[in-house]
Amino acid sequence: MSEAAVSQAASGRRNRFDRDHPRYKWVALSNTTVGMLLATINASIVIISLPAIFRGIGLNPLEPGNVSYLLWMIMGFLLVSAVLVVSVGRLGDMFGRVKIYNGGFVVFTVASIALSLDPFHASSGALWLIAWRVVQGVGGAMLFANSTAILTDAFHEKQRGMALGVNQVAAIAGSFVGLVIGGVLSEYHWRLVFLVSVPIGVIGTIWSYTSLRELGQRKRESLDWPGNITFAAGLSVLLAAITYGIQPYRSHATGWTNPKVDAGLALGVALLVAFCIIESKVREPMFRLSLFRIPRFSAGSLAVLLSAIGRGGLQFMLIIWLQGIWLPLHGYDFVDTPLWAGIYMLPLTIGFLLAGPVSGYLSDRFGQRVFASGGLVIVACTFLGMMLLPVDFPYWIFALLLFVNGVGSGIFSSPNTSRVMSSVPAHQRGAAAGMRGTFQNSGQALSIGIFFSLMIVGLAATLPTALTHGLEQQGVPAATAQQVGDLPPVGSLFAAFLGYNPIRSLVPPSVLHQLTQHQQDTLLGKEFFPHLISGPVHQGLVVVFTAAAIMMLVGAVASTFDGRRNRRTESDPTRADA
């Protein structure tokens, strides 16, 4: 029997889960795509399910003292993911990317079970959910940081863009698919929002342990404890300060004048500066600052950060626009708006799913830079288009803009990821993936503080007068109307975000009972509150979308940067001088 025949027979007997099997890369792609979907869907599934979750645990999210629970229910997962993604990526370089990735499935599944079994009510129930969302964020970081590195190891450079495109579109689309799934499941029971991840997590755990193999280069090094501690503390304090900056402070609409917030911002920045100094001194740093000397890596990371901020802002603003204004004006009950908001945003997800893999394939053949830059230009144009829409827009125009926005984001994501990951030495891909994940997750967390603050400041200038006059016109006494108008606008903003009509909570029942039945029906109906906030919210949307468009254009310019160092790396991605 010839040597070729023996080789062919051995190849035929080779299990498709073996690392040398030609189909192993597709096994890795399908597995990591499931992991990314699981992590990113759960980053957004809670956002649209918050009304049902708070009703289920018996907590009113619009009461001033409960705003913190609402924010940390969202921010806990994002903050931990942003803080830990670099560290677990670094651990993947040291101990094996597949090993850390597999552990992520286990942690995520256990946390999902605990979330669905919340035994408490009111504030205790909220704290239980926040704590286990933090644990879930740990599992998400383990999945997020290592999936990109696993694919980069498994695929040849000529196919890497397509593979990373599928993976990253799954990550980005997952954040919007979660809105639809959350809306549907919360209609039945709030516990299903968390329970849905359990069977996927169990299957993913078994599949990853039996199918994935270590292909990357391990580099045994000591863990950078000073760097890990200062980075985690600095980013946590900074994001926590931004979160509390959204909340009102004394007579101010936001908390940016709160000394504690200012101190938190200063301390967070100081710790991150100390972190950078430590990383430049230690022998085996967690955060490879030297990677920023690679133009393609540094420019691509900046583009990732800006696109994540813009995408997060778009997500939150669309929910406010649809749930708080457009859907009630079109006859939908407030309790049903979360479900329909997710459905009406489907064109955005469809655009992602169509453009991402195609962009990855084309960028592998024709180059990545034009696609990465052009995608963000398209996204910027859609933000400008949304600024021109009236509050009560024709849906087909809105859907078209969403679809094109999704296409632009899909076009950007695949080639950008491939450019960033191909520019670094092979043994540092886990750290590079973690650093990229930090920028992406931090951008989403920052978007909450940035865009909510912009919106609140805009509302503070016009909403009090509109609210006071609107209530007076419906017979509410001037003193009561003025008292309601003087309340911080954050309550009205979160009411719109959650699909609530807050008038029943804002106007005392004793005052409502003194009004005529027609006046009560008007105040508590579907149109009064949306009409009331539509003007102020539209002004805020213009500011938000302008800021987002500028970020996209800056990211597009950054995506064009390149250098000789990158061209050398392109031909040999394992070069240590890349």
C-alpha cells in the first residue's frame, strides 16, 4: 500500500473533532458562535424585560430609591465583562484558550440557573439578581475573550476574515436578538428570561469539552497581579461613577456635580494611569501596551470603542423612542411595548446577519481597510437620517434606516476584527482579543452614561415646562402640576425606556379622583404622556444621533490607518516584531 494511500486512509479515520481534521475549523466556528450568542444575548435580554422582572419581584423601578437597582441590573453584567475580559484573555494565553473558554460555559450556566431561581422579593430579590448577573458576566468574559483567539488559531489567514465575521456578527446581532427574545419571554414569565440560557449553556458546555482542541501557542508566565488589581479597580470605579452620574443630585438633573461622582471619576482615572505605568514596568504585563505600537491594532481598537459607544446609544435611544412614544401613539398598550419594540427593530438584526459574513468573505479577497472604514461611514449616514425623521415617523423609512445601519455595522465588524487580530503575534492573540473585548464592552457601558446624560440634560431644559402645562390643561391644580414638573426628568426618561406611563405614579390618587372621567382617561391613556415628551425627547435624539455620527466618522478615519509594521505582519502573523 502506497504512502499516499495510507495517509488518505488515516485522514478518513480521523475524527472531525481532531485538531488536524480539515473540518475542525468549522466545528470551532459553530461552537464559538454559540458561545458569543449566549453571552451577548444575555447582555441585552434583561434590558427589555426589566418591567416584567421588577413586577415579578414586587419592585417599582420608577421610585427614586430603586433607580440604582435598575441601572445595576444592566450595568453589572457589562462592567464585569469589560473589567475581566483582558485578564481571562491573558489567562487563555498562559493556560490554554479552550480551557478558559470551556470554563466560561460552566460559569454562565450555573449563574443562569441561580438567576431563574431567585427566592427573594423587593430589594432583596433585586440584589440577588444583580449579584448573579455579575457572576454571569464573569462567564461571559471567559467566552468573549477567548472565542476570537480560538478562531484566529483555527483558520488560515485567507479564511480568517469570514470566520471572524460570522463570530462578530453573532456577537453584535446577539445584543439585538436578545431584545426580541426578552420581549417574547417576558410576556409569559420573567424567570424564563434567565431560564432560556440554561439548556443552551448545558449543550454548549458538553459540546465545547468534547470538540475543541488547543491549537494556540501557550506562554507560561506569572500573572500580573498589580496590573490586574489596578485595572479592575480603576475601570470599576470609573464606570460606577458614570452610572451614578446619570442619577439626579439635589436640585440638579444629573449627578455630575455630586462630589462623590467627581471623586470616583478622578480616582478611576488615577488608578488607570497607575495601571499604565505598572504595565510599562513589569516584565510580563497583563495589558500589552506594546501592541499599541502596531498602527493597525491601535487604530482598529479605537474604531471598536467608538462603534460600540454609538451602537449602545442607538440601542437605548431606539427603545425610548419606540416604547415611550411611537408604539403608544399607534395604539399599543404600554405593557405590550417591550415585545413590539423588539419586533420593530428586527431590520437592524437582519442587516447585521446579511452583511457580516459577506463582508468577511469579500474583505479576505479585496482587503479589509476599505470595508472597515466604509461600514462606519454608512452607519454615520443612517444616524444623520434618523435625525431628520419626525417623532411619529412612517415605519417603512425607519425600518430602511435600521436595515442600512445594520448592514453598515456588519460591513465594519468582520474586517476590523480580522485586521486587529491578524496584526499581533500568535502567542499574544488571547491578550489582544481580551483588549479588543474590553474596548467593545466598555464602549457599551460608557454609552449608557454618555447618551442618557445627554438626553437628561436635553429633557431638563424643556420637559418641566411641558409637563406642568400639560397637566394644568387637564385640570390638575397648578401647585400639583408644578410639583410634578419640578421632579428630576430621569424618572420620565426611564418610564419611556421601560414602556411605562408614569402619570399614575406622578399625580397623587387624591388629585386624580377630583378630575372628570374624561380628564382621568386622557391622563392615563396611551397618547397623553407620549405627546407630552415627544418634543423634548426629539431634541435629545438630535443631540444623541449627532454625537453618534461624529463618533462613527472618527472611527472610519481611524480604520484607514496602517503602517509598514502591519504589512510585514500580514504576510506572517506569527512574527514577534509585528
